[in-house]
Amino acid sequence: MSDKTYPKPSLWALLPFGVFIVLFLGAGIYYDDFYAFPAPVAISMAVIFAFLFYRGGMVEKTTTFLKGCGDQTILKMCIIYLLAGAFASVSEAIGSTAAIVDIGINYLSPAYYAAGIFVVASFLSLASGSSVGTIVAMGPIAIGLANSSGVGVNIIGAALLGGAMFGDNLSIISDTTIAATQIMGCKMSDKFKNNVKFALPAAIIATIAYIFIGLNNSVGTLSAEVWDWESALLIIPYLAVIILAFVGMDVFLVLVIGIVLSALFGFALQDFSFLTLGEKVYEGFTDMTSIFLLSLLTGGLAAMVEKAGGISGLLNLIKRRINGPKSALLGVGAFVGLTDVATANNTIAIIISGKVSQKIAQDYHIRKRVMASILDTFSCIIQSIIPYGAQILILTSYSKNSIDYPKLLAYNFYVFLLLVGVIIFINVAKIQNKAEDVISL
């Protein structure tokens, strides 16, 4: 397929992405499980459709696809996924995840269960980079506390959900952060500092709200617990990763240091061997297989769509409703949010929206870190709301369907405060960059 085949922007060229969304969303509706049909298989079928749909020779289409898969941004993203998976696997194996949960919960009064669940979930997701992992780890504990303390299961569930999404939005090893920063070409530390400006105030206000609710509704007393110094030490690898990322150290080095620290604490404090380390690192790699393949194949498909004029067509459609940098950011936020509604996966939504976001940032001289924050934040907001997202589905299953979705949504203070915060940020912050900082495509 030559460039002359599609001389003008073409919305028809977006049809392969539509095939992916229909397959993924349709399978979720049909099977009543939005994660039953593997996303990498759905994107593979969309790639096959693209090869049949677009004009041109097979060699030329294959070349375009492979160049997209081999794009430096895509490959860097994939390697970071592997290292992030390895760190999460090793740190969990030595007991770091359990230590965070135990320390956070064992020393809380029932009056502060909701606020405590929110804070502990925020830290755990910030350290582990996984909202789903946080809910899986803390869900049974949170539901148990809700049932025993008198604090409603919807309040506790909402606190856990909000805290899990707080870290998902900020963590340097979160899928969404990796995707957004690599696509926009900005440092993770810059994006982190950018997000903190509106995410942290939202989290503080949400914590205060949960404290007031807990004081009015909780029952029971706190049982005395002996401080466990060994558990406290196991948190150090997580803290190191957060601090090193915040000061701007290269993400590859940060993750390697995190893995090494986790291994050393495992050797010193746990029954951890070199063989176990190798097994857990590989287990972490395999845990990332799905997102690794999805990113790789989506990069190839996006290159084909772009060459066919689909990205330009979509860009023109969005720009008709944009009249400046502020509305451009809101437009990108709406676009990535709608994509998340269609795919029920915030990382997929960011990857699909990436090319358009790059071009809009370039055209309106929007700072790379700002656009990365918008992509990540709006996708996480929508993921916190849709009832068929993995986070809410898992939480509901833990509660044995005792969670009432409208009430869960009403008590999810953080996500709505985050939405207000990011809108304020768009309107008051410095969102445009210097001429020399313009994204080069």
C-alpha cells in the first residue's frame, strides 16, 4: 500500500480498530465477562482484518505493520512492562504486599476503617502499580472489616476502589503510566509531579470524608497489636522505588534496583533462594504477557491505520470541536474516556488514543507531561465508574454481590474529586510548552 492509496484523511481507515472494539466488547456482553475473551486475540483478529481491508501489496503492508511493532516507544514500553512485572512478582513473593496490608489494617481503630482502607490501598497501588492487584490483595480483608465493624460494605468498597485507582494513576510501574509517558515521550517523574498537583488534594479530601463517615457509623474497638519490625523492613523496596522514581532516576534503573532490593530482603529475612528469585522474575515476565502482546500488536495496527489516513481522519474530526489548548485537553480526555467505555481497559484506551494525542499536543503546543497526565487520569476516572470494569467486578464478587453499584458510586469520593481537580488544573495550570519542547513526530 503506497501513500497515494489514501491521499486524504479517511475515517474508514479506522475500521480495524472498530473490529477490535466490537470483538472485545461484544464477547464481554455475550459471555457476561469482559475479560473472558483475551484482548491480544481480539487485536490479532483486527490486524488480520486490516491486512485484508487495506489496499496494497502484502510485502508493503507487512513492512508497515512490523515497523509499528518495532517502534522505539512501543519496544521501550514492553521492556518496562517486563521489569515492572518482575518487581511486582518478587516483592510480593517476599511478603512486601502482605506487610503493607497488615501494618495498615492491624493498627487502625474501627472508626477509621474506611479512611484506613483508602490510605493503605493508595500506598499499595502506588507501590505495586496495579489497581486490580490491590483490590485482589485487600478485597477479602476490606469486606470482612465492613461486615464486622458496622461500616457499610458500599463505603468500604468505595474506599478500596478509590485508593486502588489513586496509585494506578500515579505509580511509575502502572500499565497506564508506562503507556502514557512512553507514548508522549516524557519522564515518569515529570508526569508524577504533574499528577500530584490534583490527585493528592483529591485524596486528602476523600480521606477526611471517610474519617467523618467512620466516626458516625463504626462500632467495636481496636485490639492491641505488637509492632512487627520485620514486616516494616519488607516495605523498603516499595519505598525505594517510589522515592527513586520521584527524584527522576531512569525507570529501567529504578526497577532493577527494586528487584535487587526485594531479592536481598528475601534472602535475609525469608526462605528465599536464587532459584526462587529466577522463578519469580520469570513469573513476573509471564504475568505481563497479555499487555506485552497487546501493546506490540496495537503498535503495528496503529501504524497501518495511520498510513491509511485513519489517524488524520480522526484528528480532523476531533479538531472541529477544539478551539484552543484547554478544549484540546478536554477533547482528548473525552476521547480516551469513551475508548475506555468501549474496551473496559484503561491501558488499551491510552494506547489506542496515543497517536491522536501526540498530534494534538504538537498542534497546540501542549506540554508532554500534561498530555500524559490527561490520558492517564481520564482513563482511570472512567475505569473507576464503569460497572463492567475488572476493578468493580472483582470487588462485587468478593462481597458476594452485596455491593449496590449506585451506592458504591456515590461513596467513591476520590474519583469525582479527581475529575474536579483535573478540570481545575486544565484551566489554571501552565499547559503549553516552550517552542523547543514541542513533540517531534
